Amino acid sequence: MTTQIAAPPGQFELPLIVKGPWTSAARQLAIDKECLQHFIDYFGKAMKTRRWSPWHDLPIEEMKKFGQRLTQETINLIEGFLGIEEYVGDYVEEGLEMFRNNRMRRHLQLQWGSEELKHGVAWEKTLLHSGARTEEQLEAYCDKVQEHRWTIKNHAGADSPLGVTVYAMVQERATFFNYQETRARIRSEYGLPANPTEEERERGYEVGAAEAFRIVGVDEIAHHGIFLQIVLTHLKYLPEKTLDTMQQVFAGFQMPSLRLIPNARNFVRAVHQTGIHTAERHKQFIHNPVLKSLGLEDDEAFNRAVQAAKLLPEGLGPDQVKLGRTGEFVLAY
Ligand SMILES: [Fe+2]
Ligand SMILES: [Fe+2]
């Protein structure tokens, strides 16, 4: 918050930073400013380091060569991922409606959507060139996706702009994890070591379908990153509301569209058979790392922070309130 003081004649008036109660308007202004910068950084990086095309940049000859080595489980996983990614239109549409009057979030929604659209195409091409599905089968599958409409309203806590952001932060991390795990499966089924070989490193891309999962995974972790930054900014200026929203979203978290995708049973069976995503693994590889990225040690610290935030005196801002790793707030005023 700044104010002007009258300067002696002949001198410029200088803005002074004054300590005062943080109003809702001041918090919102600070959030908007910080988040705009997060988006600008994200966009710049996306343009410079993550430009690729699923029609032009995937090693399809290698997909064809090694496709028959993929197991049925892996193929069913990829088909399910295709279904989930193909709901991109619904994901973007609802977001655009929600953020209609927020220019930065509208821009983020559009940019995020333009990146997400590539993922469904990448899985379609992977299934096709691996010889796992025909063009006709893929067309029929994508047509079926459109029979249902996905809405975020079915997801716990995701009924506000902040809730949607917290949901996206977790979902993107989970998606990244699932794709990394699938990439590892593909490498092993191809007969490759877990880490890229010398040859792959030198040429700058992995073999066949493993490369598709690598490149899409890079997008997903970048998506997690931008939503994490936005949540962190909210946590700084609106700790009580943000922690409360996080609690609701974490408690009822489910991946999007699972019940809507065509052949859902095949996908769910493949998830169980491969053990790729279980409740324990979600906690270990998604939930706990998300908490750590938010600056909290573990669930205990998180629950402590949720309760402690309710007792914070009103009118204090980030210059006077700091959230510690154990979930306690340190006040300085
Ligand atoms: Fe995606
Ligand atoms: Fe994503």
C-alpha cells in the first residue's frame, strides 16, 4: 500500500510505503500483479523451450518398428490417456467461462488449452503407429468421447476460481507422474534401460513411444508449475481461504473424466493390473511432493496450518505473516 506525502516546495512528491491493514482489495491487487508475472514467465518459457508438434516431431518410424513389443496393459493405458486428453474442449470451455472477466487467467486458459490439444493427438499417433489401433478404431473412439460432457463441478472443492486452480495443480502433477511411469514401462518393454542411452542423449530424443511420453511429460510438469505458482501467491495473501480450499480439493481428489472415457473398464483394469496409480502411490508421489512444493513438511503440518490460519488476526499481510514448514504461522508486527 502506498500513499503520497507533501514534499517541500521544489521537490518531487515521494511515495511512501506505509504499514496498514491489508484490505481485500489490496490483497487482490497484489495477487493479480504477481500472477500476471507468473503467466508472463510461463508463456515466455513455453514459447522458447516447449514448442513441438505431434504431427511433425514424434519418431513414428521407431514407433512402427517396436510397436509389437508393447503389452496389452500398456496399450490400454495409452488408450485411456487418449480419452482423458480428448476432453480438452470441455476443460477449456468451463475455464474460459469461469475466467471470462480475468484477462490473465483467460490467456492462461487459452495457452494451456493449445498445449493440451497436442497430447490427445500424441496418444492417437502412438496407438496408430505402434499398430495397436487402426485409424477407424481411433476415429470411433474419439467420436465416442464427445457423447459425454465433462464438468469440473463434480470435483470436490473445485467450484471457485481458486478451487479450480488447486485442482489443476494436483491433477497436472498426477498426470506427469502417470506419464513418467508409462514411459518407464515402454522403455522396459522395448528392452531399453530405464534412463536414456548415450545415443538417445546425443541425438536429443528417446526411442519411439518413450519419446512421446517424455515430451508430453515435460508439458505436464510445466502445467503443474504454473498452477503451483498461482496457488503459492494465493497462500501468501489469502492463507485461510487458500488452505481451506486445498483441504477440500485434496480430500475429494479424483482424476478427470475417468468414468466418461470410452472403454473405461479396460483402462481401469490396466491401472489396477499395472499398479501405476494406487492410493498409496498417490500419497507418496503426488500429494506429499505437492505439499513440499507448497512449503509444508507433511500432512500433519498441512492440517496444523489449516487450523492455525483460522486464528490469524485480520488485516495482516505477507510482510507480517509467514507460514513455516511445520504448519505454524510466525507473526511479526
Ligand atoms: Fe495433457
Ligand atoms: Fe496438462
